[in-house]
Amino acid sequence: MSFDSIFNEQVDALKAEGRYRIFAELERKRGQFPLAARHHDGRISDVTVWCSNDYLGMGQHPAVIAAMHEAIDRCGAGAGGTRNISGTTHYHVVLERELADLHQKESALLFTSGYVSNWASLSTIASRLPGCVVLSDALNHASMIEGIRHSKARKVIFEHNDPEDLDRKLAALPTDAPKLVAFESVYSMDGDIAPIKEICDVADKHGAMTYLDEVHAVGLYGPRGGGIAEREGLMDRLTVIEGTLGKAYGVMGGYIAASAAVCDFIRSFSSGFIFTTALPPALAAGAIASIRHLKSSDFERRAKHAQVGKVRAKLDAIGIPYLKNPSHIVPVMVRDPVKCKAISDWLMSVHGIYVQPINYPTVPRGTERLRITPSPVHSDADIDRMIAALSEIWSQCALARAVA
Ligand SMILES: *Cc1c(COP(=O)(O)O)cnc(C)c1O
């Protein structure tokens, strides 16, 4: 029996629907990013990247690069083990202190990615608290959903960003059951922002813990880059704040910040923390440099928000529809998976502009989009070229324009 034919059949179904994923093979050019070299059909061409989550260009910041070089020169390449078995370096300990300070918590705990931090933390808390019920926002990220599922705890989904629905759902649960409310601050695909204070008020009223994913906000919001909860003075209202070092901080890794008791508990019981090799010291060193820089520098944040504003204003001027939101994410709505991919292919091949099409299951069917993430490393000329190309393809595809 050929298993490959079964595998191929399922992949063919994706292709027929127009949502088969093709990766762009890039080499980012340090010092010139968002410029990258693209390898395609044995040729190399220049592209401008418009869909990176390296939101502030910190992946090429001189302080970050220097810290990583220095750590490699001092310690070599890998950590050499799990945190438990010889993998805890001085860099990991300093980074955890830096993160605890960022979120004004007693403690922090590092993981190899944001995905792993959500999966490991939620699954450990919810599985080891007897009778725990998890209240999960309807649009939570896959890593949170998988963590909750793995815990086998009871899950109740509340309507997206809706504290009143959360209140009703919490009220319907047994008063003595331990409860955990899991949600995000900036939602990555629509760029909308949770009413954190109202959600914490409702959670407090029912004696529930709160778990906030700030992956798309850390580094970007708040006077020291602590995220939306820092900006709104709410960090002390959250039981757990989770974040990534791979997006605005430009490196890699994930973490939680919480009380010493919570961090020690997850450190002690979570399989996703215990049984995997620690991050290389150089990654930890790069993350420390990036976090420290963004704690004291507001320059990158302000420059980013300025470029986001320019992109929006220019889209408005030519009537190209995008989701209005209070964040840095600009979702240009195509609302058709085949057109979305065709536009993305055309932008790449004709103009050297790279915007990945976002299709189902990342977003609901009928809401396919080009998710544009302007950054301080995009120049005004980059913006003008991208807008001109979008305007051209919008006309060619006879896509609807918004009336101003
Ligand atoms: C990207 C993402 C993660 C995972 O973070 P990584 O560091 O990339 O693994 C978690 N939550 C949300 C909302 C994300 O978008």
C-alpha cells in the first residue's frame, strides 16, 4: 500500500482550493532590510519584504548583532543541553531577569518559541489544577488552542473581545471551579486590540486567573515596550503575560512573566520546558540587547507608527480597502483565496514586492487578505512603490475600491 498517494491526495485538495502554501526563499540583507535576495528558479533577484514580523528591524540592529557575535565568541554555538542538564547559561538567567523587569513581575521563564511557551504554560496550568476550566477567546492563536486542548481541561469559548459574554459564561460555571481566562492583546490578523481592563474586571469578579498573549505587542507598545498592558497600566492585573522574542525583538524564543510561584510551577512540571535543549546563548544575548534597547529607545516605535500612518493614508487616497484597527497591522482585504494568491504572485514577479497571501485556515474563508506590516526600515519611496503597484493590480483584477 502506498501511503504517499494518501498524503498527496490531501495536499492536492489544498491546491484545488487555491490555498497550498509556497514558501519564498529569501536571504535578508543586513543593513539593507527590508531588502532581501530571493532565490527562485535558479535565479536571484531583489525583493522588498512587506510582511515580516520583525516589526522594528531589530533583527539587524547593530547592538543585537554585536551581542550575538560576542556571545558566540565567548561561549560557542549551542547551549549544550536542556536547562536542567547543563543548558542554563548566565545569558538565560540575565534574560529572564530582564523579562521579569519588563513586565514588572517577580519572575520570568524562557521557552524555545512563543508557540512552545503558550502550549507548555497553558497545558501545564490547566491540566494540573484539578477541575480547571479555561475560558478562551474565540480568535485565540493556534498555540493557545493546542495547549488548552492538550491539558484535557474543560474549555469554554467566549466571543471575541467581548467581556459581557465572558461574564455570562463565567457566571454559568461552578463558583468553586478554578478558572483561567486566556486571550491576546493585539490580534495578529485583524490587528484589533482586546479590552484588557474590562476582561480583567470580569475575571476578578469571578475569581479567575488571567493569561495574556502579548506576542504582537511586546517591543511595540508601552513606554518600555512592555506591550498594551504596560501602555494601559494593567500589567499587575494579569496573572501571566506571555510574549515572543521572535517578532518585534527580532531574534527567537518565547517566555512567560508571572509570580515566582507560577514560573517555578511551570519550570518544574512542564514537559515543553523540561525536555528540550535550551536556546543557544547567542540568541539569549541578542534578545537581552534588543529588550534593553527598546526599553530606553522610543525612536523605532515612533518611526514605525509614522510609516503605518503613511501607508493607511495612501491606501485611503486610492480607495483600497483595509481593516481599520488601532494597531500597526494593515490587512488589505481581497476576500478571495485565488485572487489573493494571484496578486501576491504578481507583486513578487513583476515588482519585487513580497506580501504573503493570508488564506484559510489562518483567517476565515471570504476574508482572504494581504497582511502588510510597515516598519521603520521601510522608506517613503518603498511605500510609494508598493502603493503604486497595488493600485495597478487592483484595476487589473477589477477589484472593488472603497468610496471615500
Ligand atoms: C506568532 C505567534 C505566537 C508564537 O510565537 P513564536 O515565537 O513565533 O513561536 C504566539 N501567539 C501569537 C498570537 C502569535 O501570532
